[in-house]
Amino acid sequence: MIEIPAPSFDLAMSLDSGQVFHWQKTGKGFAGTIGDFAVYIEQNGNVLKVRDGGAPARSPRRPLPEIVARYFALDHPLAEICASFPGDAVMNTSRKFCRGLRIIRQPKWECLATFICSSMKQVAHIRQISLALRRRFGDQRRVGDQVVYTFPRAQRIARASEDDLRKCALGYRARNLLMTARLVSSGKANLEAWSALPDADLREKLCALPGVGAKIANCVMLFAYERLRAFPIDVWIERTLKQQYFPRKKKVTTLQLREFSETYFGEHGGYAQQYLFHHARTALRKSAAARDSSPAHRSARNDKGRDTRVASRKSRNSKRFLDSESACSPGHCGPFEVRGPRNEKRRDARMASWSQEQPETLERKSFPGSE
């Protein structure tokens, strides 16, 4: 195994922070792919130990240490970046909690496609979709005894049918991924050439792609284009910003949050966002686990569950009607928000119905050069 110096780096935390979704825990480390290369990586203190699973002959061969170091952004001056964060209590707590977390440099198409698939999905679901796409359309690789799969190229996705993509649990996202893949494979959306664009122009280009809004565009800018000011605002970050930075304000618009984050967190806002996101998500999981494990909570939960089951049997028919007709009442629930118990199939069916009623949201966007 090759050893690579990796000071101020936490491999496990960086891979589990919602940036990438395909690395598999195996043994003492992780197996996955960096572009076309299959690798196994484990960490021992300030050193990464790496085993190479190889790549096809057509791939340009760079030294493995260079590939790994670039992917994990080991050249980023992490101490300087963290020192640039605001000095408030919330940011300080997140910075200490996320010590060693780095922004991963991802291949552009892989990052864009993955985040198109991430819309309205939890991390576990995104992992399942990523693995399904890789197994169905990617190339198999081996690293040691571990089998891994590359992410399929845009050209391969562009040749697929929407039904083929739906078999990977994509639901309504299949159409967006397919249309974007066709733009990228045809050259009408030149992801590499866009690297030269300033932030505002790059964001505009990305948002013109099917299935890409402001949040996904900022994720791609941060993780694929290394625009470290980009500040994606998802549910976790929106909640954190409102609760911690606007506690006395009843209503804060998305535009106000964007303007605040762009100015307050500065040139390394993307790092600040990732630290806030990972701390909020991890802290909530730990608090929920601790709450669920308490004897009093388990007893109360069992009593409540028993009462709920009795009530459910008495009103099952009424509940079915409410679920199907009024769970998303106008003015209270947006088209993407699902209240009450919903399985994935029913949610995708609702999304498909909604997209037919409002085609301007999910239909193919007008993209320069696509006519």
C-alpha cells in the first residue's frame, strides 16, 4: 500500500458529510472510485494508506498519490480557511466538531448527476440511487476483494431510456437526469469549459439545466468547481440559519438567507456551510438516538404506539381518504413537501401528477444553444 501524508484531515468524516455517496466501508477503510480509478483507502493518524485497483488503459495515468491528494483537497490551507470563519458561538462549535473535514473535489458530471438525483432525498436514499446507477450503467472494478463501480458517463446515460433510469429508483428525477445527460453528451452544456466562467455566470448556466435549482447549482459549484464561496441552502442549513442567526424574526425569506450567507460567511462560505450542515445533521442523529434509547421514552412511545394502532384500526378508511386528498392542502404544503406517511412510490406518483399540471417547473428548460 502507498502512504500519503494527510495532515489536518479526517477521512471518515469527509466521506460521511453529504458530499459523496458511493464510498463503501470495508475493513479499516473505504473502497470506492475516483473517476475511473478504483481505490481502497484507510487512515492511520496523519497518513493515508492507499491500494490501487487500476483503471482502463484509455485513462490518463497520473501518480496515485497525486490523484488521491487532489480528490481530498489535501492542498487546501485548512487552518487558514477555518480562521476566516465568523467567530460566533454556533460557527465555533461546528468548526471544532468538524475538525479535519475537507471539501472533496469531485468530477463535474458525476457531481452534477448525483445531486440531480438527490432532490427530495435523504442521504441513505441517495446512496442507494448512486449504487443502482453505477451497477446498471457503470463499469465494474476490483480493488482487493472488493467490487466497486464507476459512475456512468453522460453519453451512457443519454443512450438510456427514462424507464431504464426509473428502475434505479429515480422516480420523476429520471427525466431530468436523462435530459441533462443529453445536453452534456452533445456538447451543448460544456461542463469543462464552464470552469472559466465567473460565479454568477456559472450559476446561471447550471440553473438552466433540467432538474437544477439554486441549491443544486451551489452544491455543484462548491464540490465540482471549487467555488468556495458557494453556500448551498437546504432544509438543514435553512433551519440552522433561522434558529441560530435570526431567532427573533418570525419570517425570513430564502432571498434574505442567501444575501446573509454570501456576506456573513465570506470567501470560504462553502466550508462554513459544510461544517454547519454536518454538525447539525450529526448532532440531531445523536440526540434522537439518545432519546430513543431512554427507558421513559421507550415506554411512552410504546403506549403511544399502542393507542395509535387502536385508533388506526377504527379510522383506516377515513385516514386513507385524508392521505390521498388533503395531506397537501393548498397554501400550506408545497408541491415537493409530503406530510404524513408516504412511501416512495406514492410520492413519485404525486410528483408526476404535479409536474403535468405545472410543466414550466420540470419541463425542459430553455438552454442556450439547445434549439
